Amino acid sequence: MPRINTDEHGLKHSDITQRIIGVFFEVYNELGPGFLESVYVQSLAIALLQAGLAFDRERPLTVRFRGEVVGQFRADLIVGGVVLVEAKACSKLHPLHEAQTLNYLRATSLEVGLLVNFGPRPQFRRLVFDNPRKVYDTNLGSRTGAFRPREADPCSSAFIRG
């Protein structure tokens, strides 16, 4: 059975993620390390726009538990309506940063996330929360129903903010 929005290797939204990663390296090469995260997110937004990629910035997303709103967060960028981009400006990426991004994916209908770091050396992680059992409503930030992470995740029972 063919997979929707995947490449020949089965990677969801690989065309968009490759373009985002390319833009990330362009921004990193132009600015280098040492700025605040907000400078990098704004620079990414400019570069994404110039690359012809549509995005939402600081989009509010809702976390629900048993049908009740229990929290809200703002995604740095959502590109093409399908890839969540979380930017960091720190010495190195930590497991808590990955857990944060995975939790953002858990709380939404999005399944692909890019965690990018503008630290002393550029870093990125492509994270996937592929779950056909997700049930969505019309609000991108709302997800109800049971879930099972595709890969073992030691932080699956906690909402970690880093």
C-alpha cells in the first residue's frame, strides 16, 4: 500500500524537511552562533519566506487530557502546515529538547518535527511521532484519543518543558 506524503525511503514530508534543513544551514552560516533564539527564529522566518515555504510563527497550540484543556504552548514555526520546527540556541541539544518537541507532536495532529540548534556548531534532529490512531478535530492543536509512540520514549508519561 502506498504511503501518503513519503519519499521512497518512507520518510514523511522529506521534501519539506530537506528544504527547511537547507534554510537552517543558510541562516547558521550567515549569522553564526551567539544570538538569542528569537533572532534565529525571525531569521528562519525570513529565509523560509524567501525560499517560498509557507509557515505559521508562534502558533498557539492546545494540549488536552481526557477532553479537558490542560495547557497551551506556542510552536516556533509550523512549515507547510505539516512540519513543526523548534529552534534552540544553546551549547548542545539535550534529551529534554527532544522530549519537548516529541510532546508538541503528541499534542497536535503533526507527525514530523525538526529540532534545530544554533549553538557553537549547527545541530538538527528530525523527529517523528507517527500514529495512525490519533483522532483530530478541526483545531490543529487538539488531539483526542489514545496514542502509542512509534519508538520507545522514556518520557512518554510526562509533559516536559525545556
